[in-house]
Amino acid sequence: MNITKNIITDLLPLYYAEECSEDTKRLVEEYLQKNPELKEQAKYFSRNPLPNQASRHLTNDDEMKSLIKTRRLLKWRSSVMALAIFFSIAPFSFAYVQGKFYSMISESPVSALIYGGIGVCFWITYFVIKRRTNSL
């Protein structure tokens, strides 16, 4: 197999973070001995190590708090969606009373507008909560 400069360049962060196997370490070291130009570029990684992303370990208490928060947001999201659907559909409702149909839009346009406005508010709330649950 032909080991190219690109392969070694891809392996350098793992090499300097000491997260590769012994065989990979030997391969990188051998290539750097043969290619002094790349060895100079590789010194950048030794002087500027990668940040340790896994340095903060979550405790069971942290995980439980996160789970409880997520469940609560999901319940709120479901409830708000149900209310948003109800208030969005309500202005288009109609009733049959004593042989005659009555629609909310034609008989009480102010009430229909209020219901629609409340529906819009619930939809906005729903999408805000949805965005928060997606970021968890």
C-alpha cells in the first residue's frame, strides 16, 4: 500500500493526541523521518494540541436532570401543539341549531379572529419549544 502525505496529515492529530495504535505511531514516525518538510509542519500539532472534548464527564445526577428536563419539554410541546391545533381549527367550526347551520366566521368574526390569534401564539410557542428540544 502506498502511504501518501495526505494519509499522514490525516493521522497527525491522532498521533499527537496519542489516540492511535502502536502500528500507526510507527508508521507516522517513519514517514516523518523520511520527509523533513512535513516534520516541520507537524511540529504545529505538538505545540498546539487539540482541545480535549471529552474532559467533562457527566455524572448520573447530570444525566437524570437532563432526562427530566427533556421529558418536561416534550410534554409541554405536545400540550401546546394540541392547543395550537384546536385554536387554529376553532374559527372554522360551525354548529347545527334548530335546523340551521351557524359558522363562527360568519356569525362571530371577532371571536373567530381572537381564536385564530390565540392559535398563532400557540404555534409560535410550539416552534420555540421544538427548537429548544432539538438543541438538547
